[in-house]
Amino acid sequence: MERGALPPPAPGRCARQWLDRPQPALAAARKPDDASIRANLGEVLLRLARFEEASAEFQRALALAPDGRDPGANRARAILHGMEVAMRELNAA
């Protein structure tokens, strides 16, 4: 385990405790131009129901790797598409 890294929560512990730790934000601060890290941070924010912030991080991931070669950017693209579909369906209901 990397020095300073926090271990994952013990089985049965709340996943939110893991997500609330500052690691994703610290990783993004250390490597602001890494599309995969931005996509990971977007996923954490999405799971915390911080949708606008999540969307912004996914957009940053796409902007950092517009050629479609970065797996993190591709994941961000798929999640953004899913968010857009969900919003259209909610608005249509």
C-alpha cells in the first residue's frame, strides 16, 4: 500500500465512510491532467449524489483525453451518457 494511503473499509462498514475520505480529491490535485483520476473522482461524487460536481469532473476527463484512448475518459463518457438518458426520462415522466 502506498505511503499515506488509507486501507479500504472493513467488510460490513459503510461504503460512504470510504467515499468521504479525501483520497480522490488529493489524487486529482497531485495529477490534475490525468483523465482516469478525474473520472474516478467523478464516480465518487456521483455516489455521494453531488451530480453537478460529478458531471464537471467527467467533462474534465473527456477534455483531457478527447481521442477516446484513455479508459477513464471512456468510462466518463459512458457515465455522462447514462446521466443524460436518466435526466431525459425523468423530465419526460
